[in-house]
Amino acid sequence: MSKEVRTEIAVIGGGAGGLMTTKKLAELGYDVALIDKAPTFGSGPSTRNEGWLHRGTVHSGVIKEPDRAMKIARRVMYGYEQIMSFAPEAVEDLTSTTYALFKDGELADATEERWKAVDVWFQAMQLQAFFRENPEISPDIVARAYKTKDKSLNFRLLYQKLLAISEKLGVQTLLNTEVIPEEEGRAMLVESDGSRRPLFADIFVFTTGLAARKIFGTMGYDMAVRFWKSHSVMIPRLSKNGFFFVDPLEASMMPHGKYSIACQSEDDFQIEEPTFEVVPHMAHQVFEALVRMVPEAEQYEDNYHANACVKPDIIKGPNSPRSVDIELHEPMPNYFVAFPGKVTESPYMADTVVKTIFDRKSDSRISQRPGDIIFGDETAK
């Protein structure tokens, strides 16, 4: 049997949230281990998405509650700026533009007001100029078009950089390894061959949203987690630029090298257990929305490639809508479960985790602020 593993902080789940959290913790000098059950990092929702680096543009329009829409848009913009600063080389094509499209003029007017309130950058386009630059887009369903700063991003390249920096900072990485909580300060590592060894850590951070309910359910903690499935389709690239409709159930299409990935706005549906199995008729609805936007895509009806993605959220109450909010819970002492929301929110989620851990494990060599002592901040302990 292999030797036990000891670390200050164990991050479980090597997707966008886990990789970003690991890198930020390691930069602060913590001893970190990053562990994933899969044979590769980023094998779940983190690489099954559209490769869309959001900048608040779409969330300002699709989320009905104004306050919540603004909050999420600001977090996404914060993440966008961090990722662009950290890994600009991950942008797929600097010469392409991403356009926000609308069928509904009233929705466009309302969304413009939100963009202005949150400082989302946009530039209204004359439709004649838009269609001259993008003749592949159907004029039948476009009432408004805007240039945006949203980008197509190679998230795999971003994850490579996060992992490389983390390992240079001394992070231990373990793949093909499941983590089973046991008690405060101790969990069990179960490797793919069934061998087991103990893991000792001061703090455990689970960014495995899809597995949280199962992991902590076995420990007697009820995680009120739901799962939502959505689909995308991949076809050979038909356009230089990227496009997305803000209107519900219309298409988006983001370019990635020789191919494009298309999704459908607000097509998520609830499932009981998280699987990445494609539901053919739901994937075809995405393809039909794509054809409405780009009629030339119809030639791929019989040979497009479908993909399914699953994302979790916390049940807030009866009939609560699907949430893309960040969540941080502590079902057991020093065991945290973090839900990152959107991939572009992962820097904000990681900062939330880092601040929480710093409150418990700050360096005693750093002087406390007077307010920390007077008001009993955790960092004073």
C-alpha cells in the first residue's frame, strides 16, 4: 500500500473551479494537494461547455430578476478580466468579433439599460452593415445586433497554465483517485485499482459539484443539489465570428479553430442523476435553433456531433429557478463544498474560498489589523 498523503489543504475536483482555487491557494504559500477521480483534469462540465468567455452580456438579459442579473454580470466581468489578464494566449482568434443578437426589440431595449447600469461594453450595429459583414446569418430573425467583448476561449489551454503554475509552486496532483470523507482532518483516498490510503489535511475543499450529494449523503449530510442537463452541437466552422441570441431558446455559435460549437439559450432541463449521455431529440432542438440562425448549417443535419453537459445547483426553495450563483457550504467541520456557477465565475469563486480559508489559516507572521482584534475577526485567532 502507498504511503499516506499529508497536506494543509486538499482540493478535490480538477475542473475550472478546482484548478483556479488550487493556483490561488498555492500562490499564497499554502501546501495544497489537487485530487481528481478522473484520469484527466477538466473532464466534466469544464470542457463540455461552449468555450465561451462571458463578459456579463448575456446574463444581463436572460436572468429575469434585475438585482440577481446585475450581481452575476459583475462577477462574470470580474472573472473575464482575470482570465484575460492571466491567459490571453487562450483566446481562440483575436481577429474575430462576438455579436449579441435579438429577435425581440423590447428585450433588446431592456437589456441595453442593464448593460449601461453594469458597464457591459457594447456597440450597436446598423443591420445593413451587420449582414454585409456576416452574410451567413439569417436576416429573418434578427431585429438588433451589437458588437460585444465576449470571446471564444480555449479553456484547455487555460487549465494547462493553471496546472503548470500550481505544480511549479509545489502542489501535489493525484488523478484516478476518489476522496471519501471520514472525520475532521482525515479522509480516505481510493485509487482506481481499489487500493486505499489515508489523506490528512487541515481543510478539504470539494469543487466536485456533480458528486457532492453522493459524497456527503453517505456521511448523513443532505446536500440539496439538483442537476441540469444541456446540449451543444459541433459542426465545421461556418463563420469567422461568434454570435449569440439573448432571446430564450435561440442559438449561440462560438468558433474554435476549424469548428464551431452551438448551444441554445435556456434549454437546461432537470435530471435526477448526473450523466453526460446525449438525449438525441434535445440535441436536435439545438441544431434546429442553429439552422434558424445560420441556414447553411442545415447541410450537417445528418452528421453533426452532439455533446451533453451537466451542471449542479443548490435548491433554494419550492419551484426555485435554476441558479448560476456561487455557493460555498460547510457540511462537516473544515469540509467545504464550492459551486462555481459559470466557468467565467471561477476566479470569483476561488477568491471566496481563499478568503474563507485565510480567515482560518492566516500566517501569524503577518500583523493583524486593529479591527481584526477589536471585532474578533477569525484572522485574529
